[in-house]
Amino acid sequence: MSHQITRRRFLTRGGQCLALTGLTACSTIPEVSRNFVGSSLRKTHELTGTEFDLVIGYSQVNFTGKKRYATTVNQSLPAPVLRWREGSRVKINVTNHLPSLTSIHWHGIILPSNMDGVPGLSFDGIAPGETFTYKFPILQSGTYWYHSHSNFQEQTGLYGAIIIDPATPEADQYDREYVILLSDWSDENPEAIYRNLKKSSHFYNRQERTLGDLVGDIQKDGLLNTLDNRAMWNEMRMSDRDISDVAGATYEFLMNGAHNADTWQGEFFSGEKIRLRIVNASAMTFFDFRIPGLPMQVIAADGQLVQPVDVDEFRIAPAETYDVIIQPEKNNYFIFAQTIDRSGFALGKLICDPEKSLEVPQVDPAPILTMEDMGHGGSDHSQHGQQSETKNESHSKHNHLLMAESQEKLAPAGLANSDQYLSVLPAPDKGDYGIDMRVLNPASGLYDPGIGLRHHQHLYGRRVLHYGDLKNRFNTLDKREPSREIQLRITGNMHRYIWSIDGLAYDQAPPIELSFNERIRITLINDTMMTHPFHLHGMWSELETGDPEFIPRKHTIIVQPGKRISYLVAEGRWAYHCHLLYHMLGMMREVRVVKGDSE
């Protein structure tokens, strides 16, 4: 079995950063003109063993014809792939050559809270010139990743993949594997991007309606219907084209650090089984992933094995990972990851015959929000249609969050499975500065792949993955009923570009307090018009799919507009936040887990 990961080019940029040092606003990182590590990026390689030395610094690069600086690990972007083994104990020495605080968070890894890598919660961060040593046992296997939790360093290149081999032989057999790491890149400084979004949340949206669209809509829907529709969106101060905050107007989209003009490629022999370990390490971009002409079998989600699911396409949010098995014939294939708003794509190649040419796939039409997407009525996307009410009653009791009995045995959380129609209060709450939208009857997103994917089976014959397709490969560990429920609303004001939970920013809200070994249901309700990937540090989120015997475990869960979802933990202080980088400053909570009276 091959563990090679081939690459051809690694580019990115660095610059000024403004946003989070762990969880708080920070000062600008100065522009670097001479103080950088190396003048070019090294080829990303794989590091194996139990002890690792990682050096964080700047590397000068030229991605678009302009010289920029990347925040890199060992002069590599993406950072080196770290390969560990389940049951071992790793020691990772991280040295900071930056002029500001840095950190590394081990995303999805179950470990002691003081090793989680979040400044202000887990530890103080790594000061300039200092080395911090992470030490923790490896209690799991699968595909994960690591990234900075300081400033905007994740946006400027500080991210890499983790592969953990299982302690016992795997059931899934394959001949070779490749990491496919997706990311977004801008020549703009991250602080400039954030400043532009604060000025106008639509700053990077180049797909707004035009006069031509107006004429087309009038011809299709009639003058009065078209004008009523425009008036409704204008009254809400929202746009039906507002799918992504930061888009192709400033972003380039990379696959394994390579731009589409210098495409990453992996080789194979006809008939081989190939495992692709797909990581979305982007700061702000949802990708819809497919390999045109080649079906995929999903075997793992967020590092955890699931019962195999045959699909042609799936959406992967920032911070999510999926493992798939493919078996290509003697042909060449594009790996194609288009953005959720269709403003761009990341491209790679699987090559069997170098003499054969390939035609780049066409990007699908840009999706348009409707009032159904905003939760104002519409069709039920559940596979069970009229059975939704009964299904809701049956499965709501399985939505829960489990406090781990020990850090060696961690538990899960769940997705609220209430397949009912949505209803949104379209008018903003005039009395609330930070909230411009409320959802009245949130529904489940289990069988709804999201805007832009819902009709692909009918239109293109593509089987699209739903969360409802995921079932754990093994039996659910803990089947206790939850003792209580915590409901949190994902809130925001798009016009002012304010993001929050329950209308409160991180520094305004008290910690969420849980007891060790307590089983809790946490329900998230998305009151915004945007899709958010929520990550709960230090624990698994157990996603309810209708079969309580095989509940899949994830570390990051997509919460669609107008939908609700639920969750899970270990003792300590943990971060809980949206994984869209420019939302994180407000859309974050501390989860504090303490020993209960019975401990």
C-alpha cells in the first residue's frame, strides 16, 4: 500500500492579520519584508513517528505574479502531513519564528484540554522565539488536520493534514492513497478582507442581480411577481445571491497548495483501488466535491468509519474531512471541487495515461436563494415525506450530547431530526442591533444536501450525499437518554456583518457549563441566511440519522439556514464555534466541563 502524496507546486501568501488571538481581537501583524524563513516553499512531505519538530515562520512566495508571504510550517504549504499510529503517544515541538503569538490546534483529535491549542482557553499560546511541546496519547484513527488558532494565520497558510493508522489492520483495502487538501487563498491581507466585509457584507459578491436578470425574471414570472419579490428582499436588506461572504472575486482555490493553472496530479494504474483523504482546510469556502465520470464510495466522515455509501458528489464544509474509495479504469480524471456559490473551483488530476487529454468540467449554475431556503415554507426534503411528523416524534428523543466517561472513551452528539416545514420571520427585529432574522419552525437538514445540490440527481444523474446517509460502522457506544437540553441560536446581522450566538458575541456570553459524564442534548438553530459549520472541541458530535444503533460521530457539522441540529464532551475548557474564520470572533462560546457530584 502506497502512502505517497505527490505534489507539484505549493504557493500562498502571508501579510497582516487581524482577528483572533485564540478568542480575542489582536493587533495587526506587521508586513514582513526580510524576516521570513526561506525564499521559496518546500514540497509538502510526510513526517512519521512519535516525535516531531515543527517550525512556524514566513516563506516568501509568488502565487499570482505578486510576491507575498505565507505563514508556513517547516517552509511548506500545506504544512507537512503528520502520520501517527493509534495507541502511540506523540511529542510535537512547535517553535515560533513569527513576530507574534501563534498556536496549533489539533482538529478532531481527542486529547487533554491543555493540549488543544487554543490561546486563552487551553494555554497561553506560543510567544515569538519560544518552543511549546505538545504531548498526548493517540486514542483514535482516521483522517484529521491541524491549523493555527491565532490571528488569521490559518488563512495565510498554517494548516496541514493528519493521518492516523489504526492499531489493527483495516477492513478497507486499497492499493494507494492521496491526501486531497482544499483551501482558499487571497493576495489581499486578511485584515483588509475583514475590513471590507464590515463596510459591506456583499463586497466580494460579483453575482448580484443585473438589469438583464430583471428582464429575464419579468419574462418568466411577470412584472408584478418580480417587483414583489425584489421589494421583499430589499425590505429585508438581503440578497438572494448572498451565498458566500468571501468568494472568487478575491480568492483563488487550491488543491494541495496548487493553483488550477499548475494542477496537482496523482498517478495510478488501471484497476487500482485508491483511497482519497479529503480535507477542507479553507478559511471560508464550502466545496461541492466530485470526480466527473467516476463514482466514489464514502467510507469515513471526520475520521470515523461509516458504513460505505456510494455517491457521485458531496458537500464538504470548512474543517470537515471525508475518506472515499475509488477504482478508476484506464483513463484520466479531473478531481473537481466547485465552491458553493460557483464563483470558482479547485482542480486536480488523476493520471493513468499521460498521452490522453482532459476537458475541464463546467461549473454548475450559481444557486439563487428562495424563501424556502430562508425557511419561509416550501417543500420537505426528507426522504420520508408525509411520515415526517411521526419520524420527528420517534427520533427527537435520540438527540443528545454525551459527556465522556473518560478521555479514553469519548462520546457523541446528535442532529435534531424534526422534518417539518420551516417558517421564517422575514422582517428584522428592529430592537436588536445584532439580529436581523428569526426562524420560527426549524426543520432537519438530514436529507437536504443544501442549496445548489438539491436537484442534481434529477438534473445531472448525480447521487448526492446527505447527512442522513451516514451510519457508523460500529454500534453506538452510549444509548442513555439526555438528562437536559441546551438550545442555542446561531444569530447575525448581515447588513452590519455581525455574528453571534443568541445575539451575544463571545466576550459578552458566559461559558456553557456541563458536568463530566453528563449526557446532554444541545440544539443549534440557525437564524441566519448563511450555512455555518460548527465545531465543538474536545468531543465527538453524534449525528442522528434515524438509526440509533449506528449513530455516526463527527467533529464538525453543517447547520443550514432555517435548520436545527444537536451535539457532545471531556473535562476541561473547550472552544465551540463556527469554523468560518471571519465569523469566529462573535460566533463562539466557551464550553466548561467540570466533574459532577457523582465523580
